Amino acid sequence: MLRIETPNGEDKVLLHSCCAPCSSAIVECLLANNIVPTVFYYNPNIFPLEEYEIRKAEAIRYVRNLGLDFIDADYDYTAWKHEIRGLENEPERGGRCAKCFFIRMKETARYAEEHDFTLFTTTLASSRWKNLDQINEAGNRAAELYPQVTFWEQNWRKGGLQDRRNALLKEYQFYNQQYCGCEFSMQHMKDKSF
């Protein structure tokens, strides 16, 4: 198991979760390193609502099975779409994704500060489909707005976590989505340009 330490020595972290498959190996790694995550599920980008509900249910199933806390944040796809207006035609890993990451990290940082967390991180940093620099920039920008919290830049792709994710996906028989989440990434997947 990957050996990790939090940047501030804290033994708890608010973990923004995009889905159960991406969260599973990270949660396992955190627990193996005596760091207790509270899972924060904030993904207003996911479309359609039925897809959101499936992904959320899988995340809840995994987190509750481990006896961890799960925070179900508000889902407002209409507000998310308003926020990314003008970026609809951006390619995957482009400006729309960067904006989406910031929206989600800003809400995570806000929740962290209001609920006495000093540290937050995200499972988005585990996906090979995502731009890690965009994610880290979004997390750090969000943390600047909430000075009591720090964004933990962690590359969750290394240390065998990707292989462990794939094993846990099979072990738990997780629903494994085939696109990032928003209607635009779904279209890219259909066009095979993702």
C-alpha cells in the first residue's frame, strides 16, 4: 500500500468523491495510513439525473459499508450549466473541465471550512481521463477563498492505486460509468472523441 502523510499532519480529511470506483482505492489507502476520510459527494455536473442517482447510490453503498461518514451535497445541474455557459463546445480536458473542477473544489473547500476540516482533497486526481494540473489548480484556487483549509495535492494514480481500483471495482461489482459525467462528455464518448 502506498505510504502517505497529509501535508499538515492531520489524521482526517474531507475527500471530494466523484464516484465509488475512483474513491475505493483512495479510501482504502487513507485508512491504511490512519487517515480518516469523510466523503463529500458534490457532482452537479452529472447528467442525466438517473445517472447521478446511480453513481451516488454506489458511493453511499461503499462508504457506509466501511462505516465512514458520507456528505450528500446538493445536486443542481441547472446551476452548474449556467456556470459553464459559453464553454459547452470546449474539448475534454479544456476550459469547461477546468471550470467544472473549480466549481466542485470551491464547494468542497467551503464545506470544509464551515465544518472544521483543515484539509481537503479529491478523487478526481485518480482518473487518467483528467488533467491533474487542472485539478490541482482548481483545488488551490478554491483553498485561497477559504484560508482555514488547505488543498492536498496528491497524485492518486501512483503507488498501485489504479490497479487496486480495478480490483475493488470487480470485488464490489461497482457500476462503472462510461463517461465523465456531464452531457458534453457523454456526447464526446458517443462521438468516440473522448
